[in-house]
Amino acid sequence: MLTIGVDGALGPSECLLATSVMHRLGLQSGHIVRLSTSYGDVYAGVRPKRGSAVASDKIFVNEDAAAVLVDVSPVVLCPVLLPQNGVPTLRSVTLTMVVPENARDANTCDAVVPSIASTMEWQALFRRTLHHKIAYLHLRTTQRVLTHRIALEVVNLSVASQGEESSTSAAESDAAWGIVTDATEVRFYNHNAAAGVSIGRQQCASTGLGRSAVETCQEGVPFCSGCLCTLVVGGTGVGKSRWLSLHAPTAFHTEQQRHMDASTSPATAAGSRRYTEWVHVDQLPQGEGSEVTTATALHEVFERARQSAPATVAIDDLHLICGREASSAGSRWAMSLIAHALAAELLDLQSRRLDVGVIASAPTLASLDACLTVATLFGGSVVTLEMPSGPQERLACLRMCLLELRLNDSAAGPGLSEACLLEVAERAHGFTQRDLHRLVETAVMQAFQTRQSIVPTDADLRAASAIVHPSSLKHFEVSVPTVTWADIGGSAEAKQTLCDVVDWCLGKQSWLFTEFNLTPPKGVLLYGPPGCSKTMLAKALANESRMNFISVKGPEVFSKWVGDSEKAVRDIFERARAASPCVVFIDELDGMCGHRGRGGVSDRVISQFLTELDGLPAAFGEKKRALVFVAATNRPDSIDGAVLRPGRIDRRVYVGLPTLPERCAITDIQFKHLPVAGDLTAHYVAERTEGYTGAEVVAVVKEAAFHAITVNASACHVTLADIDAALQKVRPRISAKDVEWYKHWPNNRKTTTACV
């Protein structure tokens, strides 16, 4: 019996199911499920775990169960009973059920027939894969050596009687299962033109389990229909690997073949697909000295493609082995060697005029070695995949994610409204296809944790949208601030300026700019004394505009490593463009863009920063390209003049000391969260805080609250006496002379400051 739970720390008779698995199996939270049948590989592990069994890595089953129900996509249930008797160590090991891909799928199994020369290698691989594991009748498995794969199925299994010699085949009898040990004998044979494997195990004195033989035959894989090279490029998470898996078998079909596939049944169309060779970069040899082995493996792939023409060779993440820069897969020299070997294979296909196409994926064309980017190779045909550019495209992606999870038969389902999906799509700025899929999965988990259901509601999807952020901003502070305009007292001019810049950036009133031949301002500088809510204004802007928000402090970009500081500045704007529309806020701009002339890293950082500012869109007519640059500083005189010239930071907003009405508003906001006496008003505090900054007014109220509980631990509210005592401790720190300097700074700037 199984009990479905949420907690990961489950008992031996409980299970943890993925939401998609629960839907496929028709399970709901709290249901009791009786284990019946399964389809998968059964392994006898070497480490005991409370006598439990693991199915599909997600279902924990008690060993007393006769069989296991596991997830298959699509669900395929075949009777395979666990052995009940005859294994002395069964109660001291862990049984693991693993369901492989369908062995008859032409895209997952290449049906490579092992040669006689490679028999020893295949024997060692098969023995190593099933070492100390249960092999049973009709077990299916796929073995791989480099790029070679062979699909196997156990068709016969025999066990010798105890005490019989290994050579006495007459003593063998059919059995339902057997365990592979170091003494297992593996041999190959041909059966109906298909390769096969026969396993004979000598009696092992250490285990005493006798002799068993396992015979396997390979599943046949249908082969489907001058050298063409296509490169699929795009950022992380836009679906390059998925695009390859869907379109590689038919990418090089002629128009006549595509028309025939569209007019025939799916089964007939699948059978007419070209033979496809898949190269998985992560499964190729890596490390020092592996370049020759990798080049040899690629040569074998292309040799099989030549013999099977018409064929297609698909290489995912080609830049990892043929990139311009060194990676974990090898050094720069090694990748250059592999790239030239691949280029030689492609040129050979072209010279022979074989019908063999090559399709690969990489982040950009420039990420590949130069020998592969010429027009006759991958440079001549590039397919670019982009993230969803608008709400309608993101809405379509959300619908597709819901359908893929099979939460319901419709796009929005009973728990989700179309209005909610559209709202989330409009707010998901900068989300890639993978981010949207992660958003839906998070909503499902929210539903399961709160209501024990796998069908999300509008509230679950909105909660997930507040948790999931664009992957392009994972290295930055991306949480949308909770500060609103109502939380900031005063600063009406600054609020209006920021709102106007955002509206213009998002394309509002664009007809005015077109008529007067104007471009919206690129940036806003907030300057003024410390503690006047400059940072809070930027956070409120991001919250109210529902745009992505990148917050960086100026001094944080500096690094002791040469080139890292400039790279940090470049990365800020690159990620902002990827997550646009976006607000880029740089606090303490004077710490990053001080006056040049002293040389060193600071001058290089300013030059890089100016380059990025000049690269901002000149017109923000397209919402997807919208970037709002906001900076704040307490020392505007320390900023290099080239940064402040017109055309870069066009708006300079003075955020000064709050006036009497603004101090009243600030105090009212603070009093909302405090119990105050009836005779204590916000006007009383505002009148006595002339010359205070907004932060100092807040400090007065908080100090009064501390004074109230310090004098009397049972105090019920803050009184006038507490405010007066706080005013004696918290004094204004900005002099009148400093205030005047800030007010007149734009007019008193030195005209000799260099501008470029």
C-alpha cells in the first residue's frame, strides 16, 4: 500500500510523486494506491535502506509488495513481478526500479550492430552496467560506448542447479531472474540479422547463486529520409535542445517530402524520417588528452551517417567542444583541434555530394571556432530562437506549459482564468520559455502545498509570479520591491519625473515625440543630501511600473582582477537588455564614475559605462527593448562630466529636505504602524523637525517608540514627552549651507570639466 505525501522525508511505505506523474496515473493527494504491475529495470543495490525499494527514483515501496506501479510516458504497464524467494540478501539490499525510454523509438536508439572487434568492449560495458543487479526476463536496456548505442531485450534466462559445473549446460533450466556478478560471461551473436547478447554466469563460490544465462536481442530501428549545415542559436532557456529534438529528423526534407508528411498519417510520416545520428556532448570524453578520442568518435558518427544517407547529424551544445574559449570540456588548443576535425568531416561530405545534413546548436555564431563559421559551413544558415517578445507570445507559452503538464484538457483549466493568465503574461517581462515552464511548475507546487491539489488556481499562479524571476537576472537583486509611492512622503517632482520617463520608455505618447522629432530621455540622476529617499524612489518606481529591477551599488563593480570590473559593467546592461523592459538602478554613482585622469581601473570602468550608456536604445517605441536607467548620488560634483552631459543622463532631479507638508506625510506613514496618544499629531512632529531629512524624521518617531518602552515597559502608546525626548537625541546633520549648495549645484558646475 502507498500513501502519497508532500514531505521529502518519507517512510518506507510512502511515496513522493511529481505532479505530472500523479496526473498521468490518475492519483490525488491522500489516496491509497495498491501496487500492481510495472515495466522497468530492477536493480539489486549494494547499500541497504530499511528494506525498501525505489521506483522511478520518486516512489518508495515496501519490499513486501509483489510488484510496483511506476511512471511511464506514455504509461505502459507490463507484468514484471519482483522475485519473492531464492535471494539470500534480498532483505539487506535496496531494489531500484528504473523505466528507460521506449527502445523502439528511432530517435533514442540508433540500433548499432556491434562489430567483432568491439566485442570485448561491449562485454565489459554490459557486465559493468548490470554488476550486482537483477536481470530478468524481458528486461530492456540501452548500452552506449561513446556515440554507439545498442538496444537490448532479455529473451531467455536459465539458471544452473547448485553444485553443477559451469560447463554442464544440460543442468540449466529456465528461470525468471538472475543476478550478474564479476564471473558473468557475455557473448554476441546474430539472430534474424539483428545483434544480440548472451550472458552466461559461472557459479560463484562467494555468493552461491549458481549459473545463469541471459540472452538479449536488439530492437530494430527504422531508418528514415548535398551536405547542409544549419546552426540553431539563442540564449539560455529559449528551447534550442527542444527544437533540435523536434525538427532534426525532418530539418532537411525537401518541399515534396514535407508535403507528403503533412498529407499522410503520423505513423507513415514518422517512418519516412531521415536516419538521425545524435551527438551528446556531455557523453563525449573530457579532460586532458581527450581531444583525439573525441575527434575519433565524431569521425565514427559521420561514417555511419555516410553509410546511412540520407541522414542527419544533430549536435547539441556544439560550442562546448568547438568553442572560441576554453571550457570544462577542454583547453582552447583541444577545442581548436576538434573544430578543425569537424570542419574536415563537413568538407568531405560536401565534396562527395552526399545527402547528409548537419544541424547543431550554440548560444551565438561567434561562440564557435572561426573555421566553422564560414559561409560554406554553419555561417551560411543560422536559425535564431528568441524569448517571447510580447504578452501574447508569453500567454501562448503558458498555455503550452499547462498542456504539457496535462493538468487539464483545456488551456486554462478549471482553476485558472484566462484573465489571470493574461495578467501574468503581461508581467513576465524578460522570461524565457524555460522560465515560464518553471513558473507553471512553481504554481503547481504552491497548489499542492496549500490545498493538496495539483491543479493551480489564479492565486497560486500570482504567488508563483512573485517568486520566479527571469534567469537572466539570477546574479542580481531581482526581487520586486514592496515600496510604493504611498510609502514615500513628499518628493512629488521626483515621482512625476520618474513616472514620465517610464511612460515614455514604454511607448506612451509616442506620437508627440514623432511629431516634434524628439527621443525620450535615456537616464535620470537623483541627487541630494543623504537620507532623502532617493533609493526608495527607485524601488517604488520598479514596483509601481511592474518592470524588472536591477539594483547595483557603484563600488560593487570594482574587482582586483584586470578586466573583471569592465566586464561587470557590461554584464549589468546585457542582462538588463535580456530582461527588458527593465529598470537599472545604480546607487552611489559617484563611487563608480568619479573624475578621470588618475589612470587605472576607474578610468576603464567609466569608459565602459559611457559605451553602455551610448548603446541604450535611442527610441523606446518597442516595449520589449525598454530600459530605464536611474542613478542616485550624494556627491554629484564627484561624477565625471562626460557621464552627465546631455544625451546620456538627460534628467537631473533634486531630492532635497522635506517641506512641512511632506514631513507631515512621512510622520503619518510612520504613525500607521504605531500606537500613539490622542493628543499627538503628525503636525506636532513636522513643526519640530525643520531641517531634518526624511530618514531623520523616521528616526525621531522610532526613537520616541524606544523611549516609551524603555521608560515604561507597559506603555500603551507614544506620547508627546516621548517625541520631545527623541528630538533631543536625533539632531539634523545637514547644514543650511550644504542645502544651498545642493540646490544650486547645476548652476555652479565647473565649465572646465571635460566632456566627451
